[in-house]
Amino acid sequence: MTFDLYKHCFDSYYLRIGLQPYLWDINSKHMKTLKESNKAVSTVLALALIPITGFALDVFIPSLPAMSARLHATPEAVQLCISIFLATYGVSQLLIGGLLDSYGRFWPNIFALAGFSAASFAIANTESLEVIYVMRAIQGVMSAVIVVSKRSFFFDLFEGEKLRHYTSLFSVIWSAAPIIAPFLGGYLQTHFGWQSNFYFLGFFGLAFLVLELVFSGETIASKTPFRLKTIGNAYRSMLGTWDFTSGLLILGLSYAVLMIYNMSSPFLIEEVMHYPATVTGNCSMISGLAMLGGSLLSKALISKPFYKRLFTAAVVQLTVSGALILLTLQYHNLYTLMIYVILLHSASGFIFNGMLAYCLTRFSQFGGLASGLTGGGYIISTSAFSYIVVKTIQIDSQVWLGAGYAVLIFAVLTLILRTKWIERGSTDEVKEQDVAFAVE
């Protein structure tokens, strides 16, 4: 999208709600702008930072039973570390999008990387569960700043088919974390203990902090003043568009499929089936590969009708979940658990990839606001859905895990059927300015 279109969208919206247009010039002498020669490297760094949330969530999953024993805490108390991170990560994105549109992308991202690393090192050096909760909340906020700023990077620099290409890559790259992180976490847990996972996160953040300082810079074309009323009106307008809101709920439900597995699998594998933490890590890696496979298939079929893709995937997923529940009533071992993971998680990855690209490009002319609402909205719904499922259903066997899957998948299918979707072919994409703040 060009600068003129940004200016037109923001100016017309401010006038409509009774505010004066106000743009800050990007050519400030205090601003470190992105050099054209560094654009390719900076793009790679932006893509590489998108999975940071997945690493923060998944790297210590194989350590949950060990943390429970070491900290003398119940499994539910340790699992709360995941919920706290998700909740703060999701809620923070609702405001961070507007803040980044006001103060830029570069320096907030730098400070967030430093804060993320500091919180990680703090967790690695404490055995107080209360301190860990606070640091996990800080990690959630810092991760939100990092991810929203890096998603906004692409809306600042690209448009049209190129932008669509990158947005469809987001969930593919995001899938790298569930593949790599648990496998690495299982190795670190076995050889160095649970603290080593958080040392890894700390050094991960520091490494990217240095690379960002060297190669990256500010990319926002124009800044807008941070006004809560403006942001609130924008969010109301976007959430008033049912296909966008339905998309956020579907994203949350699809991601919750992965989350209920992540929260229950360490105890099913290590305590019920008596396998070591490395097996938990390897199984989570298979889960990540399944999500990646589904995301890649979705990207390959991006030119196919959107509704048909989603509907077919959800019907197949619900049918398979029912068949697996019946199977695991008679047979239940590590192999049947992996059948669940491969078939159902790949379908969730397929749905998630298509829906994430749809929601991000639905209001892409609003940059950080749209990115923040998309990311924050689906994470908040993920937290709510996964919490409701694990509290309502005691997942102590594969049958009950399958029941939890079925509840989430049925809700996805219901939303797909009840929503009128905008079809966007590869050559007939809906113009972004035509859907700005539309209420359908």
C-alpha cells in the first residue's frame, strides 16, 4: 500500500470520528531508518522472530513434570505458566498495535528483546513460582511487542501479491517453533535441567537484539498519535465485521487444539506411559511437523476457493476425531497418540494458515492496529477455549483428549458454516480500501 493510501485512510477516518488528521514525518533526525541495502537481511530477521512466541511456549513443555517436582507445585500450578504467558501476550497486542503505529517499530522491538531476555534469565535463576509467574507475564508482553512489530514490518514495506505471499508464510514459519523447541527442550531437560530452557530463551533474545541493532531500522511510513478513543473506534469497527470476528474465533479454536495437547501430553507421556522427557519433546516435534505440513498444503492451495478449503478440512477433521475416540477406547499407546497428533494437528495447521492470512489482510491498511487485533484476539480466545476445555474435561487418557479435540473442532465447523466469507482469488483480491471499517 502506498503512503498516499495510508494517508487517505487515516485522515478520512479521523475526520469521520471528529478528530483532526495528524501525521508525523518519518524523516526525523532521531530515527534510525532501514537502509535499502539491509532490506533483505532485515526481512529474514523479521521472519525469524515471528516464532519467538512459540519458542517461549514450547521449549519448556518437556520440563513441566520436572518443574512440578522441583518447585513442589501441582501440575495445574505449573501449567498456569503457559496460561499467564498466553493471556498477557494476547491482551498486550490489543494496545501494542496502536503504540507501534504512534512510536514506530524499531526501538520498541529493541527494548522488547532486551526485556524478554532479562525475564528469561530471571526465571532461570529462581525457584519461586510467584516470581516465575511475574516473569512469564513480562515475557508475554515483550513477545507481543516483538511479534506485532515484525508483522507490521511487512505491511510497511510490501503490498499486493508480495504482501499476500508473506502473510501466508507467517503460520508456516510459526510452525517451526513447535517442531524445534520441544525437541531442543527435551534434550536440555535431560542433560541440564529445566533452567537451561530459559537460559536458551535469554541468549536467543540477546542474539537477535544484536542482529537487529546492526541490520534493521524504522520502516513505518507515517506515525499517528496514540489515542485510545481512535483505537477503540477502530477495533469496534473491525470486530463489527462478522467474517473478521469469526476468523479470530476460528484461529483461537484451531490453536487451542495444539494447546490442550501441549498442556496434557507431558503428563500423559511421562506419568501415564512412563516415557522420559526426550520422548515428550520428540512427540511435540511430530506435532509441529504436522502443523507445518498442514500450513504448507494450505499455502499450496491458496488459489482454491476459500470456503471450500475450510469446510472440507473441518469436516474431515471432525470425522477423524470421532473415529479416533472409538479406536482409543480399545487401543491406547504412544502410536495411537501420534495418530491423533498427525491427522488432527495437520488439519488445524491447514485451517489456521488460511484463516491467519485472511484476517491479517482483511484490514491491512491499518498496519499495527489490524496486526495487534488479529494476534491479540486469537490468542485471548485460545487462552479461553483451552482453559475451558482442560477445566471441563479431565484429560487423563487419550479418549478424553479426543473428546476435547472434538469439542473444539465442532465449534470451528459451526463458525465456518455460519459465516459469509469474502473470496479472494490470486488475481482478484478485494481492494483493501473497499473493506475499511465495513460492517457487513
